[in-house]
Amino acid sequence: MKKTNWMMAALLALALTAVGLGGAGCNKSEPVTSDNKPETTASDKAAVKYTCNMHPEVVKDAPGNCPKCGMKLVEKR
């Protein structure tokens, strides 16, 4: 009888943990657009900088190509 109680307690704990972890991912703190990308405001767009992976000293305000190697600039994070 003790082994059955221990197993039931272990299964209950496992189930509660799974429910708790599953529910944690459902809380969204950022507004999301219809294509599931976070909304960006005008101030966010102004703050975005673009840089070259090969030449991190190259920083631009708009997307484009690196003037040194021609690679596509990526958002600097």
C-alpha cells in the first residue's frame, strides 16, 4: 500500500509541474501583430542600428550593404 501512495504522489507532483511549466509560456508581455512579430514603435525603429558581421565598426541607421565587403547589414542588438 505504501508503494502505491508514493507512486500516486510522484505522478501528482509530475502532473502539477507539467501544468505549471506549460502555463508559464502563455503569458505574453509584448503586443503582437497578426504575423506573430512584436510591434515596433517609431522610437524603436529610430533606435535600430545595422552593422556588418565581418566589420563591426560599420554602423548604419538603415539596412543595406557593407561598404567594405558588400555583405548585407544585420540589426545590431
